[in-house]
Amino acid sequence: MSTSTVTPFRFVSAPFTPMDTSGEIAFEQVKPMARLLEGQGVHGVFVCGTTGEGMSLTMDERMRLAEAWKEASGALQLIVHVGQNCTKDAQLLAEHAQRIGVDGIASIGPCFFEADSARTLSRYCSQIANAASETPFYYYHMPSMARVSKVKASDALVCMAEEIATFAGIKFTHEDVDDYRLCREIAQGRWDIFFGRDELLLEALRAGSDCAVGSTYNFATRLYRDIQYAYAKGDFQKAVQKQQLATEGIRVIINHGGLSALKAMMASVGMSCGPLRLPLMNLPQSEVRSMLASLEAIGYLKAILPEAYENKS
């Protein structure tokens, strides 16, 4: 399919943190992971977020991981998540990220005490952003993980745009597509509004999205490119069919273990990322085999790895 008339869309991967069998970070695997993602057409990486188990890493590990990604990133946009419940720790991570020259920093909202209003949340984030006053700042909106249930992302956007000089946009990981649409209407192209629910990408495209961050972009970017291309070309039936396959694949993966299953999926594209840290449990090989069998049965593996099926009848 010719892509010359398709509006560019930026897919940003939320990479897994590679670990060795003892549960220590395998920093040497960052570079091959970066090259793999580049080869899949990923635009950038969002490091140390939920998928990367950022909150399960020590301060030193997060800094060293950011350094490894900075060295390996090449043409990839590098956004480092620096959020912590302790604001001072988040500021130290932000300062470090700026010092090594990342392209952007991000912070999720507080995960213990609640941010009860958009203004409170904005003030919380501004303390972190101000510690890296020359680096673009992204607010990471994820109500399923942060104590921000009373705050709409669109309201936070307005406050942060006023209060944070380096405000660059939002990573919107929520099911409220109407709020996402409102964020884009307010932004008017001035800030990036990354969509973060892979299973709803088509809804985001209908809302005008031009960028997204996701876990399954680690191994299934080709499938999402198909969705985006089909939608941009006006082939809505194909876009819906491809999105249904992507969504069903995610359902299978989540049913087999969530993040544990997602990390296990990386081995299917030739990049083992090792175990997870407690309280997350590693997926038994029997469960991995069951998951892959289910994904093959629905055609998901063929969609994300077509070259592996070229010689099959």
C-alpha cells in the first residue's frame, strides 16, 4: 500500500525493562531493543513507565536505565518517566534526565495521597517540571494507577499550560475518549496529546489523534500501522476489522496475565526481556504456550509477524 498520501502518525513504544534471570536489569539489552523498535517503525520510546515497571526500580536503576536509553536511542524520541510519590525524588530524576539530554520527561500523578483538583495536580507536576526547566514536560494521565479520579485530563491541560513553562502535552491512558477529544480541541496542535489505550486506537483516530504511546507497540506496530493507513485512506471496514483483531489480541494477552503476558510476548519477536519484579508474577511456560496458541488461532500472530507465515500453506 502506498503511504505517500497518509498523514504521518507517531507511534511511541513503552518499552519493557530487560532483566536477567536474577532479576537485575540487563542494561546491555537496551541497544538491541532500540534497534528492534526502530526496525518496526516506532517513532520514540517512553521509558520507566508502567510497562517498564518504573515504580519497581530504585532511583539508581532508573537513572542508569535512562542513560542506557540515551546512549542507544539514536533517532528515537526519548521521553523518560520521572514520576515518584516523593516529589523530591522525582525532581532528582528530572534533573538527571535533563543533564543527560533526553527529549522529554513525564510524570504520572500522585499514587498514594489524592490530587483533589486540576489545580492541585498542576502544582504537583510543576514542582517536578521546574527541576528540569529546559526539558519538555508531559503529564501522564492514568487514573487506573494514579489518585486522580476527580480530575479530567482536559482540565489538567488548561492548568498545566498556564503554570508549566515547559509543558509539552499529555500521555492520555484512559478510556474516556470524549475527554481525549476535548484535550485535542483545547490543544489545537500546540501540544502533543498521546493516546495510550492501544485497544481503542481507532476511536482516537476518529478523534483526530496523530500520536500514541503503548505497550503493544513493542511487538505489534505493523498491525496498528495497518489500522492507521486504512483509516487515513477511507477504508473504514478494513480499519474496523484490523482494530477488532488488535483488541481481541489484547484481550487474550490480558486474560493470560496482563503485563506478565505482554512481556512474554516480546520473545515471540526475538527479544526476550526476562522476568518481572514482585508483586508481578512471571508467566509459566505452559501459560505462554496457551496464549500463543490462542493468538495464532485468531490470526493475531500472522498479522504482527507475517514473514514467519510466508512459507506456511
